[in-house]
Amino acid sequence: MTLTVYNTLTRRQEPFETVEPGKVKMYYCGVTVYDYCHLGHARACIVWDVVRRYLQFLGYQVRFVQNFTDIDDKILNRAQKEHSSMEAVSERFIQAYFEDMRRLGIKDADEYPRATHTINGIVRLIHELENKGFAYPAQGDVYYAVRQFAQYGKLSGRNLEDMQPGASERVNVDDPEYQKKKDPFDFALWKAAKAGEPAWESPWGQGRPGWHIECSAMVRDRLGETIDIHAGGEDLKFPHHENEIAQSEAVTGKPLARYWLHNGMVKVDGEKMSKSLGNFITIRELLDRGVDPMVVRLFVLGAHYTKPIDFTDEAIADKTNSWQTLKEGLLFGYEYGKQLGWEE
């Protein structure tokens, strides 16, 4: 039976054919390490863990890379609030990530590149974009010229003329820096250094990378110019993954990924999970309440990975009962097998 997957890029089911027979290069956009992981992260990590394991079960040799975004405004804001440093905040929550994921039974990735460890690759990629006419400097910043990439919007299906300016990145359109752009849809590849913030040397002066360029550089450095699977949450489809495609493919002229896979979001009692609504639940909070990690896995895997799921007390109670029944059956089979002398 041929394996088929739903490809967000083409919006249809497609036979799964890898770049290199028998091998899968898979990249998952990981977390920005400024806080503890929540249920949305749990869903994504469980889903892609299962996909990876299934591909290995089918006999594929899978190289699974997952990044950490360890330089970002949210990290810097937390560091400032705690009178700490970007490095200290990032390291604390990277370690917390591993603690939470191992409690959920998720296998480690083959590699965890960090944005701050990929600065040379990021600068090189921006330089190539500039040379090809897809990027331009502006007072220490560097921006991607969106309208230069004719296929922009092919992943999300969005048309530039139908979008609001400023939607393409994490900016406030009233910010003075916004006025540096030649076009309101352009997004930052490199940001000029600000007082008190970490910065690196570059051809455009000291600064730090924009959010989107980090993953393009990490994919290229760790897996090559075209990978088999690029995975992430539905919320990353636009602008992050759209911008990754624009950056990478403008330089290489090749598809960044053959298949784009996106998992659905997690709601809490029918509402979007957010701190402002007070329904933000971290993985460790849930597990520390006594919820079995296998119950969380059953909850996540009880729905198609592309569909939204609703976290409720009733849903967890139902999956707790399901896990108890399943566990009793597994233990019965194990004990019965021992009586018959089966090998463990």
C-alpha cells in the first residue's frame, strides 16, 4: 500500500516519495524558549513524534531536526523583566522543554540547532538574497522585498492585495522602524543592534536576525536545500512558513520542502488558549495534577492531526478511562504470556 500524506502546499493527498529513496529529511519548527511549553506544544510534539516513529516503522531512515528559537523579542522582554539575560532565559526553558517532553515519552530529535548557533549561515543567506535582488539594507536593518518573489502566497493561498500591511511579521505599523521599508509587506531579515540587546557582526553592522530567516538557514545548514517534510503548527503556515519558502527558494531555485504538514490547534473549553483568557495550561501543570502522560497522548491522538481539538475536563476523564482499560488489557496479556512461557 502506498503511503499518502496531505500536503498543505498543494492542498491535496499525495503519494509520499522522498528525495532520496529510503531516507526522510524532516524539520519541525520548534519552540521560542521564553516560557514553559503549553498544550499546543504538547500536541505538535506528540503528532510529529508519532509521524517520525511511523516512518521508521515503515523502514525509512529518518533524520529529524527540530530547532530552538533562542533570540526573540519575547525572550528579551522576559530577560529584562527578570533582570536576567537572553542566554539565561533561553537555557532555562530549553532544559524545561526536555523535562516536559521526556515526561510525555517523546523521543529526542536527532539534532536541535539554535538560532544563535547559526549566525554565520543566516548572514550568508541574507547576503545571497541581497545579491539576487530579493533583499535591501535600510539604516542597519535588512528587509526582504516580498513583491520580488512572484510565488509569494503559494503555501497559504493569500494574495498580497487582500492582506493588511504589517501582517507579514511581528511589527507595529506605527513603529518608526516600519518606515524604513520600501513596501509595507516587506519583512525583516536582519535588525540593527539596540542598546542592551545581544548583537552580532554582519556586513550591515551589528545586529541580530529576524525570526523567519533563522529556520531557512537552519534547514539549509542541517538538511540541505530541499527536504522531504517541513512540519509545524497551523499558526505557523502564515507568515512564518510562507516567508521561509520565499527566502530559501529565492536563493536556491529549488523547493524548500516536498511536503508541508501542519497540525491543528488546541482549544480550551471551546475557546482559543491564551494567557489573557486565563485558560493557558502548561504541560507540567497538567502532569503535576496527576494526569497520566499516556492520557495526554491518547487525547492528542484521538483526533485527526490537522483538525482542532478541544481540551475539556470531560475529554481528559474520558481518555483516562480509555487508558485504564487499555492498560489493564496490556497487563493481562503480559501476565498471560508469562504463564505460557512466552519471551518477554
